[in-house]
Amino acid sequence: MRKFALAGALIASLGVASAADVAGAYPYHHYHRYHRNCAYQKHRAGAIGAVSGAVGGGIIGGALTHGGVGGVLLGAGAGALTGHALARGVTHC
């Protein structure tokens, strides 16, 4: 009788362990991993867009003001903001 009870307990514990594996945290983990990766991609795209926009805006601002420092700084700032917004908006994930 004791062996029968131990075998029943072993079978029941295996059933519980397999049910826990089926209802595991994979979808939860996958969801957060995907969205964390998406946030990283948007952040990276925004940073690259800001840098390239600042360079382009500085060149355009310098050309419009014939090398004036104020025009370069204003163009770089406007270009950085525009590049950041455009790059984050284009990234789809």
C-alpha cells in the first residue's frame, strides 16, 4: 500500500510540474523582452537622428548666415530636435 501511495504521489507531482511548464512565464517574458527591445530601438534611432540632424542643421544654418555662430547653433538645435522626432516616428516595432 505504501508503494502505491508513493507512486500516486510521484505521478501527481509530475502532472503538476508539467502543467506548470505549460502555463509558464514565456508569454510574459516574451512580451517584456519585445517591448524593451522596441524601446531600445526607438531610443537608438532617436539618438542617431538627433546627431545627424544637428550636423545637417548646423551646416544649413552656417550656410544661411555665412558662417555666423548664432546661425550654426540655431540650425544645429533645430536640426537635432527635428531629426530626433523624425527618427523615432519612423521606427516601427
